[in-house]
Amino acid sequence: MPTTDDAHIESVRSHWWWRPGWRAGRHLYACHLTLDDQPELRELIDNYQGALAHLETLDLIPPGSLHLTMQRIGWADEVSPAELEVVAERIADRLRDAPRPVVTVHQPTVWDEAVVLKVLPAEPIYALRLAVYQAIEAALGPKALPVAPPAPGQFVPHVSVAYVNSEGPAEPVFDALSHVRQPPVTVTFRVAPMLTFHRDHGMYEWTSAVPIPIGPR
């Protein structure tokens, strides 16, 4: 069964408005968690997407774009290649002894711009994000560009299943998901890739991914 946050969501709206800084052709560096090595989680997402596939108001996220949003680094036109290399080194140093997050994913949550799967507990992902942020800040110094992580209780780690592409009622989304019954999936994240991505084609797509191991090899 789908869930909501706080109040019942009655309507949905497009996710694809241009947020500050974004524009066509502009790329962003970020350290997010991808699902390339998480077959059980990808299967769970595929089952929920199958139930949503007939809804024209939703853009299902393709396997190659699935990710857990974590920590942005900066715009590609503001961070030099040399600076990015230092950032990667600092993140690798920080994560070398970091615990690998073990989390559980289960029922979808309907937000006004997306259908997401919350990742619980939030604390292991938050600790990882904080370590990545501290590494970026140490690498860039006074030029630190990333937005600092929110307070621990305000960070909601999640994997998006679909983005809303137009305004409409939320009821069809709830109806579609109400027929799906899936067991929870527990996963361990072992890699935190550093991504270069854009959103030119109505989806977040990365053009490069530098894998950074979490924990000792």
C-alpha cells in the first residue's frame, strides 16, 4: 500500500521546473548512491513501475538513472578538473573506514512531484552524506559550493520510482499502487559514485560515474 507524508496528497504537479542554477546543457557534479549492484531493489522498483506504467502523468525512471539522492558537489562550470580530482581523493579517504549502510526499502510514498521509496533507517545514509560533505568542504576550502546537509531529522533518504510530468489528481496513483503487494528489501551500499549528470531530456542522466568504495576493500 502506498503511503503519504503528513496530510493526504490530493493532487500532483510536474517535477520538471527549472530549479535555481539548472539550465539546458549545464552539468552537475554530485556523490549519490546508484543501484547498479542492487538487483533486489531494482526488481522491487520494477514491480511498482509496472503498476504505474499506464499513467501518462508519470515518467518512470529507467534503470540507468535510478539513484538515492545524497550530496551535490558543484556545477561542472564552476569546479575545475583539478579541484574535482582533489574532491574524489578526499571522499575516498573519508569513506575508506566508513561503515557500509545497511537499510531497508519497502512501500512507496506518494509526494506531490514523485513516487518514492523511503530508505530506512535514515541514520546510516545521513552519516555517509555528512562524511561526503565534509570531504568536499575540505577539498574546496573557501570555495566550498555544496549545500550543507540538513539537520539529521530533516533528511529523508529515498529512491525515486517515477517523476510527475504534469498536474493532475493523485487518486489514480494511489489506486494503481494499492494493488501491489511486495515484501521489503534489505540492501547494503558498498559504493558511492561521483557522478556528472544533466537533466536535458526530462530525466536525470549521468555522463560519467567514478566509483568510490565505502569501507575497507
